[in-house]
Amino acid sequence: MNSRGRYKIGIFDSGLGGLSVLRTLWKETSNIDYIYFGDLINSPYGQKSKSEVLELSKNAFEYLIEKDCEAVLFACNTATAAAADFLRAKHSVPIFGMEPALKPAVNQNPGVKIAVFATDLTLKEDKFKNLVSGFPLGTEILPVPCEGLAKLIDKDLWEEAWDLFDSKIKTVVKDCDVFVLGCTHYVFLRERILYNYPKVKVYDGNLGTTLHMKRILNLPDFQENKNQLDILLNTSDSDYVHLAGRIAKTITPNHTLSLINTTIGKLHV
């Protein structure tokens, strides 16, 4: 904790999807200084190689450590799969990550086919394969890659994002009514999924990750709005500010939002 007796926690994502995790964290914790870093200049991560995502994740992590963060959440399934274990082996700072919420989905729906919507890289990584291999024999997991969806959400193109996601849903919904959202961006479409497909069950990892962080870091429960939030978007494109600002206002009216460029050290407020 810092001199004021508060934790400073960094949250990192390739774009704005991690704000969905922050929204859950905000409701469950109090007296925390949060710094959110969205690496929009390099997004999307899901279409990059593992080595590229590892390098970008390393840079983002080091940037947040320079900001005196005492713990870092990779609020990005792709970055978690590619880089979290590597960085944990090299740093003592607590590093938390995301994984598709397959465990609760399987436990609560034994013997039922489960569709996992995620980026191609997340679905190809050993972390996902090892997760799937740990389930009982006969568990049927259906990977559904959704390339391009996260970028559409970051760009505030909600109708295009829904049309793409809906097209993916239609490929599986006749045989599957349990969905796992394996990307934090997709969580913003959760209510629309349930509205259009009221019979499906939808799982995401946001609450599980939040409760895990609270337990490991011994974070105080939410009592009143004493958290603070700084949002740093690594881009020179001011268009991203509008969506980030709208999402942030659903979390807290008291926040700062800045555009930065980490490659040249320039800050645009």
C-alpha cells in the first residue's frame, strides 16, 4: 500500500474491454487507486503472434509499474494467455489475469455442450488447451473465434459488432445454449445476447477474477465510493475518448481520462 494506506492497482487491456472488469471491481472494492491502461495504438491483440503480444504486454506491465502500481491485472484474455506466466516468473509484483469462465459453466451444466467465444490466439494457446483438458471425459467444448469483434467495439461500432457476433451465435445456437465470453470486450454485449436469446446461459470471468483479487490482496469490501480512477489510452486518436468516457461514467463520474503516446512519451490531456 502507498503512504495513504491505499492500494494502487493497474489494469491493462489492448483496448477498452478491460473496463468491463473494472466495473465489477469497482462495485466490490473500496479505497483503491485504479489506473487503467488501454493499448489502443497496438490493438487488436487477437490477430498478432504470441511473441508480439508478449512484448506488448511486457511494455504495458512495465509502464504500470513505473506508475507505482502494486498489483497488475491483465484484463485481456489474449494477453493473459500469452504473457502472464512469463512475467510472473520474472517479477514479484502480483500479476492477475483472465481466463474463459469454463469451470463454472461446466460445473453448472454437466454433460452439456459449451460454446466459447474468444480471439483466435486465446483459443490456440496452451493455457486454453490445458484448461479444456482438465475437464471430465466427454465434456464438449466448442471454440468460436471472433476475429475483429473487439476492434469494432473499441471503435464504438455497436451495430456492426452485434451483427458480427450474432452471425457467430447463429452457427452454434441450434446445438448449444451455454455461452462463455472469453474476451472482456464481449461482456459489453452480454445484455443484448440475453435479450435476443433469452434461453441461453452466459458466463464471463469478471466476477471470478474480482473475487480472486480481493482474496489474494485482502482488498476492502465496497462501503462507499472511495475508489479513484485514471484512464490512460495509448493512442493519438481522440475518437476513442467518447466511448471510454461513456463507459467510465457508468463506473464513476469522478475520473480522469487522457490520451498518451508511450512511444514518444507525449501526453495529450
